[in-house]
Amino acid sequence: MSQSLPLLGALFQRAYVTTDLDRAKKVFAERYGVDAFVPFPNVRSHHLDGAESDLNVALSYAGDTMIELIEPAGGDDALWRDHLSWDGFQIRFHHNGFLLDSEEELLRIGASPRYNGPRRLLQGTSAGVRFLYLDSLQELGHYLEYVLPTPESRQFMAELRQRNM
């Protein structure tokens, strides 16, 4: 395993925040050919700092890339909510997601001085899946998310991708 992880490795996910999840799913289906979203209402994320956020999420695939739609739903959801102006219906690109293979990779990205350019914003868990967000807005115009899935969530992603091919 490499001692130096690239921050922009193999992309697995493009994520968008929205003011209306159901309407966003329709837009993606009708205009972009991405449908068969699996909804996850009331997803609670537990942040390492003790805060929690609530999100409504829907997942699908476009080829090998997961498309995640996120509607902020309460708690400490500013990371997602602040990306929207709330002036009517919106869909905004939010982050690129990268899969990690080990706890060591997650810890190295979260702790290494090399990664201090993009500021660490949020680290936590959701349904057992560990995640880390870095702030690359000034340089790249979006956030970066690093995901360490459970074996069950890897299996779910593979099944969802197969279903959408």
C-alpha cells in the first residue's frame, strides 16, 4: 500500500444537494437518464464532535458512478444546507466521493499534514459507514468525501450498480 494517498483517486460518486429530493429524482430521470433511485429517508449521521445531522438521501448509478442526491433535513446539516440558497427548487453539485479500502487510509487522509490544503470539515459515521469530508471549495469548487464502507454496504453498492446497468 502506498504511503502517499492521492486526494483525487478513483472517483466512485458524484453527489448533489437539493431542496426537494422527489423533484430532483424526476429531473435526473427525465433529463439525464438516471433513475431507479433507492430512497433512504431520515438518514442520521453521527459526527465525531458529537453533533448529528439528518438527511434524506437517494442513490442510483450512471454507469460505474454512484449518483447521490441529498436533501438536508435537520440537526447539524449546515455542510449540505449552506450549499443551497433556498430560493425555490435547486439542485447543486456538492462533492466527489472516493472509496477507501482500509481504516489506515482514512486515518492517514484525516491526520496527514499533506492534506491540510483542503480543510477537514466533518468526520463521522452513517449506518456503520465511516466518512470524512474535506473542504476544497476555494480550489476546486466542491467538497471531497472519503468513504470507508462496511462489507454490507459494499455489497449493496455492487447490487445497485448491477441493477442500473
